[in-house]
Amino acid sequence: MAKKTPRVFANAANIRQLTYINNQRRPDKVFLRYFGHDGNLEELTYGGFFERCEKIISAIREKNLTGKRIAIIGENCPEWIEFFCAAISAGCVVIPFDRELLVNEIKGFIEIGKIDAIVFSPRYSKKFPELKSAGALDELEYIIPSYTGEIEDLSDERLISLDDFIKDAVPEKITPSEIMRARPRGDMSIMLFTSGTTGSSKCVMLSERNIMACAKAACEAVNFSENDVTMSVLPIHHTYELAITIAEMLYGITSCINDNLKHVLKNLKLFKPNSMVLVPLFVSTFNKKIWDEVKKKGKERQFKLGMTAANTLKFVGIDMRRRLFSDVLDAFGGNLEKIICGGAAMDPELMGMFDTLGIELCEGYGITECSPLVSVNPYYRRKYGSVGPAVSCCEVKIDAESTDEEGRIIGEILVKGENVMVGYFDNLEANMEVFTDDGWFRTGDVGYMDADGYLYITGRKKTVIVLNNGKNVFPEEIEEYLSKIECIAESVVVGREKENGDVELTAVVYPNFDLYPVGMDISVIAEDIKKKVTELNRNLPSFKQIRNIDVRKTEFEKTTSKKIKRFLVK
Amino acid sequence: MFEEVKNLLVEEMSINADDITEEAEFGKDLGFNSLELADLVVMCEDRYAIDIDEEKAHTIITVGDFVKYLEELLGEKQ
């Protein structure tokens, strides 16, 4: 295991200070490497990034958008990160939208969030005529495509490309000492909607201080350095990727942007990153690919022998891992040596597997409400199966509920610290529920801590289903869709773990038997329901699609107030 | 085209041939995750020299949907 060494990263108080410091220290260093609109590889330096951010800050002020709410929707790209950093620095509230949102969800969030402007990338321009005809854009002051180009069927005077938006902006007169004296904003700076626009929807309010505290704590726990090259594959609208991007800026790292899920392997070979931040979906798929390739070449036995040899040699102080497995590592670009994994539970065996190959895998735990990082295995002391100790910006404790057979105290995980959200937007009831009287945030996750303060997650009190790609699915939302299918009388959606550790959405349904002839075979009814659910799936983003259906012959057990006892449904 | 896709799924992605029907859903019945679906898309793009639209790929649910879409693309190409 790596030794603990001093971490060297910028001590910036807020995002503007961070962009300024990077411009001073490494103006010519490449911050982002990415595919431009024409598909060519392009680069943006830290100096160029600072300049663009300053221009956007000025433009926001000149157009009287200071303090207003601006949504951003799009794939990971420089414009997304620039606008995010600039808008926060200009005192705006940024609302990162999930790229997979449906038109009615975008419309709902624009209304609920009282959004004033929207920035979007070319891939989303197709949605805008539909959004306009649905009336979703009526209240917006500005509609800002992040590229210069026409949007078909959308002539609108509020439409202004990002380049035109900043074209005439006069840089603000602000001295370096003014920038360096500034403090992070403690008020609502980011709004994050946690699910669809149903009754279960909540909007998390994070401050700039939250996100900066989280990013700095991440920097302390991971062994990244200024010389690292990362490849970004997770969507930037997730707080996980967002906080990591800020952490990478604190270190002054070069980040390469993967343009498409289809191109992950190709881009790994192109960018040759030495570090990545992933969710378990990627780690388990990488693992599967390694084994598929080994099997296809008929080298399973040799590979297993090689793994044993590598571990034995390492035990006696000889590290041959990267040489022994160079052909395997080449498939991932050849330089990959560290992975941070979070967002969902990971198979603990994968950590051992990747260690054997010479890739250090550190698992962490987070939740959007904590910006999101709560704990991570530090590089100098990792424990298999644990999500690590609390990061430096927060404290964690267990709200004792029971003791397991090994005498460990199990209970809900509570968090207190600078990374904990400002609260849920416009939702007093939810805020009362999640904060204790003495200021601890109830995560809804259940676990225990060992004697070293390392956290282990064992379950969940709330209904949210966390998929291995880190996406959260709120079963109530899917059940609402199912309730609109006539042949389904009742349903409960659960996340079932498969043998390989993946979690799949399963709908347990009680049919509306009145619609079928008396005595009809249940398998025929199940087939009919399956067809209807397939139709429903066609209109849902892939992560919300129902993967499995269980048809039951009896109604669900109910409480006295006629609510389904969902905890009985597994 | 269905048989070609079926062979691809069996040979390259180790899917059990008996599970592959036109109605089989990639996620629900064949156990695909989003990255594996992306892999299949890339394989077909390379094999048939076509470009599969990302938005469209999201709406492909069943093997039949995929076959139909491939046929459309190949038809346009000719």
C-alpha cells in the first residue's frame, strides 16, 4: 500500500479564486482535452479557462442575471464547466439538469425552480422546439445555446449563443487581492432535482462552500498529483463528477473528456489516463472485459497463475504486476494506475482483482445532500469492503438501532460538516425529517463503523434504489407510471441484486383481474403485462426502465391507512 | 438480419442463443448494461460501416427494435 505523503493542491476558498490561482500558476498547462463540435481533438489551458470564465462573469452582470437561476443541460464539455464556474462566481444559482430528462420533466423543473435562463449544448437543441410548444420556455429571459448555430423551428429573440452572450462583455475591474480575499458563498448556489416531477421529487440546495469543502476533502484523501491525467466518463451534472472536477482543478490536473459511452475503450487508448473516477458499473464492466478477453484467447489458466505469481512476488517486496499484465493494461491505455469508485455499492472482490493488476482502487461513499462525498478509503490505508473513514470536512456517527451477531452497532449513518447541504428547496417537511435537533443530517443509509472509524454500508432505510451506474431511482415515480397501465391494479418497484452484484429494477405487480376472463392462466396475464411494460420502457430513460416483472395473485398487504406495506416486498 | 445480430450476440457477447428472440429486451432478458449496449452498437457500426445515432440507441429496447433500426440504416445506405 502507498505511503502517506503531503498532498499539494491549491488552497482556494472559492471557485473564482481557484480559476485565478490556476491562471497564475499554470496558465499554459492543458486543463481540458476534448472533442470539439467538428469532432477534432482540442485543448483548453488553465489560462484560457480563466479568461472565458471572467468574460462570462462580466456578461452575466451586464445582462442583469446576477443572483438569478440558470439551468445547464448538456454533455461534459468546456462550455458546461466554464458556465458553471462563472455563474457560481457571479452570484447565480446553477441548476444542472440530467441529460436524460424528458420534456415534461424539464418543463416541471423550470416551473418549480423558477428558472430565469437555460444554457444547452448542441445535442439538446432538438428538444427545444418541443419545449417551446409545451410552453416550458415562456418565463425564461435567456435561452443560450453553447455553440453558434441556428436551432431549427425556434426563432426567438431571447435566443443568444454563448459566444454572442459574452462577445461585448467588458472585463470587470477587480484586483487580485479582491479575488483572494473573497469567501465562498454559503447561500444556495446549486439546485439539484433528485427525481422526476412527481410527489416524491426533492430539490437539494448546495452552497459554493459545500462543494469547495467536499472537493478539498477529496484532495486530501486521494493520491492525485499535478502530473496526473484523468479521463472523465461520468455525467458532469452529477455532484460526484462535479466535485471531482473541482478537485482536479485544485490539483491542476489535465482532464480528458470522453465524448460518448460508445468510445470509452477507444478514448482510453487515445488519452492514456493514469487515473479515473468511476462508478461500479465501469469497474465491473472493465473486469468482465478482462476475463472475456482472457477466455477468448484461451489463456484463463495462465492468467490465474500470473495473478498468483504477482501477488506472491509482491508479498516478498517485488512488484512485477504492471509488467506481467502489460497486455491487459494496454487495453485501458497502458497508464491506468488509480481508480476512485463511488456512487453505488461495489463488489469488494474487485478491489483485490485490480490490485493484482497494479491498479489501486479506492472505494468511497457519498450522497447528493453531502456534496456528495462522505467517506473514502485513503490511498495509504485501504480496507476491502469498507467505504473508508469520514473525509476531513465532516463527522460521521451511527444512530444506534441494533447490534449484530458480532457485537457491531448498526444504525442510520448521520453526517455533520461543511459538505452538508443548505437544505431541500421549499420543503419544510422534508427538512424537518432529515435534520436532527442538534444539526446532524440523516442519510437514510444504514451501516456500522469499525474501531478505526472505517464505515461499512449494510442497507438503506429509505426507498431510493441506487443502481451500479450511480443513478438513483425513486420507486414511487416508477409506480406512478405503472398505475397508469390499466391492467395493473397495484405495484411496488424494488431493486433486486443479481448474482453479479448488479441491481436491477423489478416491478412486483398485482393485475387488474377484472379485465381478464375468470380463470385465465396467470402466465397469459403476465405476458400481457410484460408487453405493456415494454411499451412504458420505450418512453423512459434507460436507467428508469423496468428490467424484471413479478406478477402476484394476491393484493399487497396494507396498513390501516390503506398504504402498501412496501417493506414486506423484497 | 435477425440471424446476423443473433450470431453477433452469441459469438462476441457470449449470450445464450436460446434467449435471443425478436421480443427479448436487451436489459430485461439479456442482462445488458448501458456499456455493453454501447459495445454492441460500436461492433455493428464497424461491421456495417454505419453510424448509429446516440439518441436513437437510447430508444432501442428489444432485439427486434435493433434489427429493424439496422435494416433502416442499411436501406438508407443503399
